[in-house]
Amino acid sequence: MTIKQFNASYLIHDDRLLFRINTIDDSEYRFWMTRRVVLFILAATNHLFSKKLEESHTPEAAKAMIEFGQEAAKAGQTNADGKLTEIQHQPASKYPIGVDPILVMDVKCVLTKEGVDDVLQLDFILPAGGILNLKMAGNTLHAMCALLTQLAEHANWGSVKIAAPEKGVESSDTEAVKKMGPLVH
């Protein structure tokens, strides 16, 4: 599936995001994302790309490159006041996993190489063991992260850093999360 549009909104009473992905084949996927999942995606993508860039750059240069990509994506999605630009959501005609949003139970992030591009592979772990796999690179990835960052800031969720259980793989179900104790949403 090739992604055409991301759309997300924060629901204050549920303390969750409604995250929608539209594809060029007129399909829409709808998910509920919790604070833990969103913050993990943001921390994991930052960590994985930092480590990859540090293979050929200094840590300071890698950090600057990531910040530049984030700022460029954010600038493309904000107006002159710095607020998120409202882009009209384009509903689809097909809903492969149903019309009702599905709760993302967990996420696994892996950085892979496809041709010359570094691609982030996100596996959304769904109820009953289902997995939806997304692969993103470049502008698409930066756009998704900018959207999630802006909504996490709006929700006043703060940030979190989680250590990777193995090189190149991130999962929100790490020992670090387990040691933090129960998370209340």
C-alpha cells in the first residue's frame, strides 16, 4: 500500500489519538493510539535514525540532521502562527480492516535498507495477534513524526526514552517499560 494521507486527532476524554491512513488505492485504515504507543514511535524513530547516522557522522551532526528533517516536515504542516495546518481529510471508499478504529496494542520498529534508502518498518500489533506492517522513508516518515509530535505536544504528553532490546530493533514492550510499572490511561 502506498500512503496518500495521514490524519490524526486527539480525543481528550479518551486520552488517545484517532490515527487514519489513506492510501492511493482509496483504502483507509483507522487506529486508536495510546500515549505509550505514540511516544514510543517518536522515541524509537529518533533513536534508530540517530544510530544509523552516527555510523557516518558525529553524534552532534546526526542530531542536527534529524532536527533539520523534523523542522522541515513541521514547517510544511504549520501556518505562519506555528499551528498545525488543517488539511481536509479525504475519506476512502474501502476499509480493509473495518470502519471502526482498532486499538494498537504494541509497536515494533525496525530500520531496514531497501535499495539505497533507509526505511522504517512499523509493525502495529493489533488485538487477537494481528499485525499491520507499514514501511516509510523520507518525507512520509518525517510527515508522520511531525504530526504525532504536534499532537503529543497538544495533548501535553511529554516525552519518553526507551532503550532498545537488540541492535536495530525497537519494541514498546521492553524491560524498561515493564520496570516502570503500570501505565494508566
